[in-house]
Amino acid sequence: MFSYCTDPASLSGLTWLSCYLTTGKHMGIYWSVGTVLLLLAITAPVALLFGYGGASAARSQIAPVRWFGKTYMAVVRGVPDIAFFLFFVIALDQGIEYLRQKVLCPDWTEPVRQGNDFVVCQQAKMPLGNAAQWVHETYGFGLAVLTFSIVFGAFAANVMFGAMRAVPRGQLETAEAYGMTRRQVTRRVLVPQMWVYALPGLSNLWMVLIKATPLLFLLGVEDIVYWARELGSTKTPNFTDYPHSDWRMWYFGALLVFYLALTKVSEVVLSRVMARLTRGQATAGGEAQRKAAG
């Protein structure tokens, strides 16, 4: 904070506002923007891995693997996101602590379920109670990435499964006729052409992922929506050096601009990726490029 901000009561106008926007609490909302962007940067590729794995499993010639892939897509897509976030994080956290207790506290005799409480030994806590704050925040963020990846991976798996089936069967049979193995056909023919058909659906999924980031508060992560609500609510002189009325409309208006800008940048990038993928392909996008070039 600037040195002249030590006496807020003597400030006015833009000087007061500049001091207000650089308080320690405001650093929280600035850091939370980075948290959201980092979540998107990590979750997107991890969700694609889950999606590709689920789609490949659903196409497997091994029945149990095929059933697993289709069940993963059906179950996760069929459960509301908010319900899955509330259930999965709690179940995963308690599952980790239960396994840690079996290893670290083998002599523990009390039941872990005591009414509505889940009780384990202190050594099994995840993270430990005396762990640094950054450990708790990293653990919560890791759970958030895993949860988002599993949920959106199921949707990505459904998109990729349909895209794989959209690749003309004749091209796959031609590759097989040239002596390629099933793995070579998948790697050299199926996957490169699959992206052309999958990208429109994955683009929509990316937009949904952006809009789903406010659900971070369900996972214990202080996101930008949390800070907008916290900082924008009415502040009195008894609790802050910078009292103000209800400013939530302005804070949420700033969030509106942030998300619109993020989606606009995403649209531009995705349209260029689509143009690159369809170049030379026997698709509507590829035909349009050939006609434009001619």
C-alpha cells in the first residue's frame, strides 16, 4: 500500500479509491484471478486425458473395459455438477484419511464414524493440522483440479467418442489394408481426424468450464466470486478503515467484464485452431477454405 494511505480519513476522490483497491484484502481477489486461470490451465489438459481415456475405453474390444468407459460417461454426466462436487470431494478426502489411518495408526480402536462425525487419528489428517497454510491451500486446489477434471472429462469423453465414430470407416479400413496394426490406425488416422469433429463440442465444453469456475467455493477455494461478495458488501467504520455502502453490483460487474473478455479471447483462439485443423480435411470447414483459396 502507498505511504500516503496511512490515514484514509484524510483522503478523497481517486486517491481514496487507489488506496482502497490496494489494501491487503484486495490482494485476495487479484490472487484469485490467477487461481481461476491456473485452474483452467491445468484442468483443461487433464480433463482431455480423462476424456480420451474414457472414449478409448468405451471403444475397447474388451467388454469390462468397454463397460467401465460407458459407465464413467453415463454416471458422471447424469449427476448434477454441484451434487458431484459436494459428494466427491468429501468422499475422496475421507477415503484418503481412512487409508492413511490404516497405515499410520494400526492400533486405533475407535470407530471412524461417530454419529455425523468422521474421526481419525491426528497423524492421518490430510493435510496435517500443523501444516503450513500454503499446504492446506494447495491440497484444496488439487482436489478442485481433480474434481473438475473428472466431471468435465466425462463430457469430453462423450464428445470424443462421438468424434471417433464420425471418422469415415473407409479410411480406417484402408489403413488396415496397408498392413497397419489397430494401434497404428488409431494413432496415425483416427486420432488426427477425430479432433476435427471433436473441436466444436470441446469448444463448448471449454466455455462451460469457464462458467463453472465459480463453483470453486464449494471446494473450499476462495475464488473471485467469494471475494467479490466479501469485498462488495457494506463496510462500516467499526470493521474497516475504508467504509462504503453495498458495492456488490460494481464488483460483480467487474466479474462480468472479466468472464466476457476471457470467453472472447477463447473464441478467437479456438476459431484459429479449428481453421488449422480443418486445413486439407474433407470436412465442411476444409471445403470452405479450399473455395476461399480458389
